[in-house]
Amino acid sequence: MIRPFTHTMLNGLRVVCVEMPHLHAVELAVYLKVGGRNDPPGKAGLSHFLEHILFRGTRDFGSSREIENAFEAIGGAPNAATDAESTCYYSRVHPDNIRQGMEIFFSMLMRPLLEGVEIEKRIIAEEARGDLNERGVEISPDTIASGLLWPRHPLGLPTIGTTESIAGMNRRDMETHLVDFYRPNRAVLVVSGPARSHEVFTCAEDVFGDWHSGAVPETLPVTGRDTTPRICCVDDSDSQMNLQLAFLALSRGDVRCPVLRLARRILAGGGSSRLYLKLREELGIIYSVEASICAYEETGCFSIDLSTAPETLPQAIEATLAELLLLATEPVPDEERERVIQSYVYDLEYSRDSAFEMGGRYGWGELMGVVRSIEEDQKAARSITAVDILQISRTVFAPENLRLVAVGPWKRGMKKQVRELVKRYRHDF
């Protein structure tokens, strides 16, 4: 049984060590509770921008190349990611070099040069333009759906920012954001792999002991919600229609989250899932379909994504809504439920072989206050009943939670068809 060992330093930094002695590489990560929703008004993308800038050099490692070289010398390959609520810096390192890895990350977090802002603007702007068409119109279903789910709120804006907000970034913005949010009492250091917890805690005290804690700006909560479905149709010259059906869903701490995760697997969890069988194997109108769950502090969403030909878009929407209605009105047969549960239990078991997954489970989980062991998740999955799935589907897939986004080459009459399908779904639910 894999178990994390946790130590809280005097400055509030939580240190997690997941001992996995059977492995040969260590995953080292620093999680910070700051993301897109913490970006100041007019500065969408600042958290993501700062993440990039910290790789451009420190007082100890003068350039991005020196940082890369330092990690390479200890068996590492550094990377980072920013989402709506967190930023993570991580790298694999050799077990003999855990302290050195900590020292490089400390230098990046506490001794950055904050240089190369103009160069980074161009790089990130190119990334952001990937979500725009030739007319400069937003075509990312994720971004459009987020704006419908959480209008007039930072969660409704792209984590990467907009071309306008990126162009307005400056060094002072970086300095302020670093001081405001990069605090040890809002961070978790996690080491997973062949490491000993007492040695990890000692190294962390030595390396991160001078990191000063402090208060951070308050996070703007989501308040209010629409009670009618929303539809957004965007014209684009692509050869396919990119469709997302997003539903307002559960917050991160909701006890029903395990049930929703199982519903996701039933709908789009692989080759035997309902949407895959219906849309691909029976109708032949898609190549793949995916479903995902985002759970935040006080809100969340469940989204289904697929691409199809323009002429089969109405058929894809109709079939998808029919499967959602079926899940919300008829109990899942025992054979199907038990099969999906067992597959999920096995996947949880397989995650024990990944230091990266264990670091995320216990590091990010510690940061967000949702630490759960594999055994707890397996137990919760085995206890899920057909009634549980029925109830959560009835709650989440209610028409008032729906935000439908379709991007592509619209044909005459298609938008009216889409509106009629959503209207019928609302009537039948």
C-alpha cells in the first residue's frame, strides 16, 4: 500500500513524500495555489505568463539554457503547467539528486531574473493565436464554453489570456504577482519515488526554510447562474464541426464526485462506452469522443467533445443528448455498471506504477484539500449504485446546465435544427 508522509514547515510549506522504493526515478514537483482565476482584471493570462518567465533565468542560473542544463545534469527534464486554480513546476530527477532539484526550483521561484518579457510575449501570443481563426475570432470550444458557464468571471477567460492582455504584460506585473501569490503557505512540495521521507523533509527545511509566508489577495467567488440552456454557433472555415456540450457540474469537494467520474466512463470512457458505440460504431459519424470533468472550489463542469462533418452535426447532437437523457432516466444495467467499476478499479491500481500520478494525487490533492488514497477511491467506486448514477445524471445533465458550442462551416438551416434539438431535450428531460 502506497502512503504519503506529510510534514508542514514553520513557514507553512507542506512537504509530501510518497515512498515508492520499487522505482528508479523520482518525480519532484512544486504546486502553488494560483492560476487563471487569480489574474487581475485586464491581466488575463498573467499566472501562465509568470510560469513561462521563471524559466528564463535566475540569479544562480542566468538563462533558460542554464536551467535546462542544471536539470539535465541531475537526470531531469523540467516542465510546468498552469490551469484555472494552480501552477505546477515539475521534473524527473535521479534519486541521488533530490536536493539539487529542490535548489533549482527554489532559485526559479525565489530568485528569478524576470527578464525576456518581450520575447515571451511573442511566444505566448503565437500559442494564443492557435485558438483564433483567420479573422481573429475565438474558435476554441473550451474557451467559448467557459465564457458561457461563468460569464463575467475569470473562470470564463482563457488561462493563457487574450492577445490583447498578453500584449499588455510587463515586468512590474510579474513582480507583483510573484509577491502576491508565490507564498509557502499556498504551496506544496512533493517528492514521489524511491525516496525516504525523513531525508526529503530535512532537505526541504534546508532549501525552502527562508521562503516567507504571507497573506494573498482574496479569490473572487462564482455567484449566481443561468437557469436556461445556452447555445453558441461560431462560423469557421474548418472542414469539420467541433462540438462541445458542457454542463455546470460539481465543485471539488462534493461527495458525489466519484459517481460523476463513473458516469463519465460510462458515456465516453473507451471503446465500450455508450457514446463511442453509438456515434462511431453504429452511426459512423465520428472518429473519437471524449468527456472530461473540471471541479473547482465552488463550481465545476462536465464536458463532451467530438468532431463530425457539417451534415452530420444535428445527428451527433441528437444522439448525444439521447444518451444523456437515457442515463438520467433509466438505471444502468448491473452488468455494465460492474464492468465499468472494475475497469476503473484496475486503472487506479495501475496508477501505483507511476511516480508522476502519485505525485499529482497526493501533491495536488494536499494543495486543494482533497487527498484521497487509492484504496479510498476504489472503495467509493465499488459502492456506487445504479440509483446513484441516475440521481447524479438527473442533477448534472439537466437542460438548464447545458452550454452547447459548435464551431465550423455552418450550412443554411443548421442553427435552427440545433436550437430545436436543445428545445426538445429540455421538453423531454
